[in-house]
Amino acid sequence: MKQPAVPAVMGIQGISKMKKTLFILMLALPAVTFAQNAPGGGVVMVVSKPMSSMDSIMAKQLFFSALREKTIENDMLAIDLFNRVLQVNPANDAALFELANLKKKQDKPNEAQQLLERAVTVNADNEWYWVALADSYEKSNNINNLENVFNELIRINPDKPDYYYDKANVYFLQKRYDEALKVYDFVETLTGINDDLLASKQKIYLKQGRVDKAASDLEDIIAENPGEFRYYLLLSELYNSNGFSDKALAVLERAGKLNPNNGMLHLALADIYRDKKNYEGSFNELVLAFSNPDVDVNQKLKIVLGYLPKFPDPNAKASALELSKILSATHPSDAKAQALYGDMLVQNEKYKDAKPLFRKAIQLSNDNYAAFEQLVRLELSDSEYDAAIKDGENALSYFPNQVWLNYLVGVAYQQKKNCDKAVSYLQNAIAIDDQDKSLMGYTYASLGDCYHEQKNDKASDDAYDKALEYNPDNAFTLNNYAYYLSLRNERLDKAASMSKHSNELQPNTASFEDTYAWILFRQKKYAEARLWIEKAIMHDKTSSAVQIEHYGDIMFYLGDTNAAVQNWKKAKESGRQSPVLEKKINEKKYSE
């Protein structure tokens, strides 16, 4: 295109003057920076402006002030100061980067990402800017933009393998498998073959359905490193997981010639036999692996725990018990191994055998809360209340805020008739956590029992009412509350309703039937009371003297004095001793 001629009238001086004016105008206009290799292949524009010496000084002062505020976590002021830096100098890449970090902290990822894109545009050679931008794209799942980011990182630091791995992973996510393999081939020239590289290539081969290629690579590595046991295991796992169990077994036979006692070999054989439904062979291999102290104890723990979902099957329970026993013996100094064996003994209802295991686990490591709780539960179930209190209080010195432990220790004190102590621990349990409805039902019921023993009837009734709010169908709470009301001859209709419900929930329970009979007696419903006391005596396995005495009381009001006296005497013979019973026998009539 032809350039227009300069008017002759301007002359040389005119042209010179015009150039000067244009130069001044250009200084007044902002400068524009373009990123030639912007993320995603686009162009990011950063507008800058000429900086006077005063502007430069101000920007530096603002920047260092912002850094100081950031250091003391005064983030809002730091953000404001970094923004003021960018007002003075929009192309200050350090301010862009720092501001991006603060935006991330505020959970504003989009704003942070935009700031980082501007930062790499201004300073394309700063490795940390690109690393931060890669992290931003990964978290926003912006996979397409990652390829260029890792290209830039490779440009800046071509000897760092991690960036090649990252680039190959981008290709993998985009299903560009052949391109990913080329990157891995290049990495191999940098680092040689290693397990990470091998695993990465194997993953791609399997995605491509090239099991043969994956196996071939492993065979090549085995040929180069015939003494490296782990490569045999990898090849065996590759074959077995892809349906070639016979080939997997053949590989393990080769490995067994190298080291027949290797525990990982036996674990691998156990997997193959299990998949081939040879469960006996699989279990036998597990026994050999569990007997090997070199196999990681945590791996063994996972195997035993894997039996738990199958526990309705008695064979699964027996297998888990046997393996945990071997585990305990093979790793005698491991607290988790001892506790797991204890748990398996509990699962198999071998409670007395379990207690020493939990004690040993605690001796080995006093941070094992589960072992403490199991031990205290077992001691309570065996009526070892002093031991439960001792071990429970020891556990609470390490775990004071465990609600179940506070409850269990409270129950132990309750059984010892030390209600003051019991109430203290039970109230602790409620204060710690009242969200577990089942536990709160038990806790308030125990409080009800304690307050009754302390003759605090109002507090006892309130506690029972609260217990039934949490668990309205707890048969023992219903029975105890009803019985205590009947002893006081109060609210008998409510007592009868609760007692009847407890018998519906748990029929043929002698103590519950006796309670209902006694309430009916209090209500003067003697015929019904007789039916229920006879049920209680029939279902009772202990020949309760109290029930027999109650039977006599009921028969007296049914007009059969002889039967009443006979039952009162029988109650005395069964060990019932009280002045009231003596008075009934001597006077041949009912007495309170």
C-alpha cells in the first residue's frame, strides 16, 4: 500500500516537531504486554504504564508493607495493599502471585487463577508461578490448559522428571495414550527404568487392553534383575487380575525357587487360590504368611478385618480367630495385634481368654482406647467391679472425654452401691455428649436407679422419664421405674402400663412378671395378680423368696389364708428374712 506524501509546506522543522509530539503522546499511553505462550494457547494481555522513580519507590513500599501484613495474617489489609501495588504497576508479577495466594486462602479459586495467568504472562520464566497455576488448573479440573503449563515447566527446568510425569498424566486423562507413552519413554532416558515409571506405563497398557505388552515389559525387567522378587509379584498380580491365574501361578513358582519362605509370595498364592475357589489352599498360604514376621503387621490386620462382613458364617469366624492368634504370636510386641486377637476371641464368645489380650495391648500402648473399653466391658460382664473401676479410671486418665467409659465406670460404682461416685460419672457422660440416644437412655436409667437408692424420688422419676424419652422401649427401664412406683404406691396406672409393656417387649421374664403381679396387687386386682405371680414362679430359675412371699400376700387377699401362710413359710425357708414376714406368719395375716 502506497504511503501518503508529507505535505511540502511542513518542511524539515515541521516533521521534527511532529515526531517529538508523537513521542510525548506515546509516553502518555499505557504499554501492553502480550503472552506469546499463554495457558491454553490463547493470549493474555497485561496493561502496564510508564513508571516514574516516585511510582517505583511507592510500589516497593506498598509491596513490602503488604508482605508484612500477610506475615502476621492480617489478610484483608494485605489484599488491599497488594491491589494498590497493582494500581501503581499492573505488571508487578510478584504482587499478582502473592495476591493469588491470598485469594486461594479466601476460597476464591477463580480470582486466584486469573491472577496467576497474569503473573506468568509478565514473567514467563518463574517456575513457581507455573507450578501454582498447574495446581489451580488441576483443582478446577481444567485439564486442557495443563499441557501448555507443563510444557513451560519443562522448558524452565528440563531435568526435572516430575514435570514429564505430570505432562504424561495429562495425556492419560485425555486418553492420548500413545503420546503419554512417548513421554514416559523420554523419561526413561533421563532416569532409567524405575518402579514409578513401570507402574505408569503398565496403567496405560491395561487401559489399551495390551496385557501382553504389560507382561512383556515386566519379563524384560525380570531378565535384567532376576533377583528382584517384587517384579515376579507384579507380573503374577498382572496375570491373576486379568484372568490368567495359571500363568500367575507359574510366575510364583519361579519366584518360589528364589525364596520359598518369602511372606509376600504366600500372600500372592493365597489370592490366586482364593480366586480359583481353593479356599483351603488359600487359608494354608495365609497361615504361612502370617507366621512370617517380615510381612507387614498392618497388612495382616487388614486381612483379618476383611473377614468381619462374613462373620455370620462360622467358618469365617474360625479362620479369623486362627489367623489373629498366629498374628498375636508372630508380633508379640505389637499392641494392635494383641487387641485384634482379643476382639476375635470376643467375637467367638471366648470372653475370659480375651481379657489378658486386652491387658497386654494396653501395657504395650496406653493410647489404645478400644482395648481399654473392651476390657472394662468384659470385667463388668463378669461382675469384676473393682477391676472395672480400676481399669476404667486408668483409661479415663488418658481419655477423660470418652462418654462410654464414664458410663461404664459409673455402672461399676452403681453395682458397688457407691451411688455418689456413680452419679458423678454418669453425669459426666451426659455432659460430654448427649447425642447418642441409646447410651443416654442407659445413662439416665442408671441415674434413676442411683437416685432411688439415695431416696431422692423426684430426681429418680425425672431421670427415668428422661431415659424413656431417649428409649421408650427399654424393658429394664420400664420394669424398674414401674416397680419403684409400686413400692411407693404412687401413680399405679402409669406403673401398670409400663410394666405391661415391659412384659410385651420381653415375655416370660420372671422378674418382670413379678413386678406386674405386685402392681396389680397394689391396685387390688387380686385375681389378675395371681395369674401373673404364678407365671413368674413358673419362669423363675432361682426359686425367688420375694416372689413366693408375694404369692402368699395375693392368696391372703383372695381369701385363702392357709395358702398364704404356707407360701410365707416357704419364703422364709428359701432365705427371706424380715420382721414383716415373721409378723405375717405369726399373725396369719397380711402386713405392710
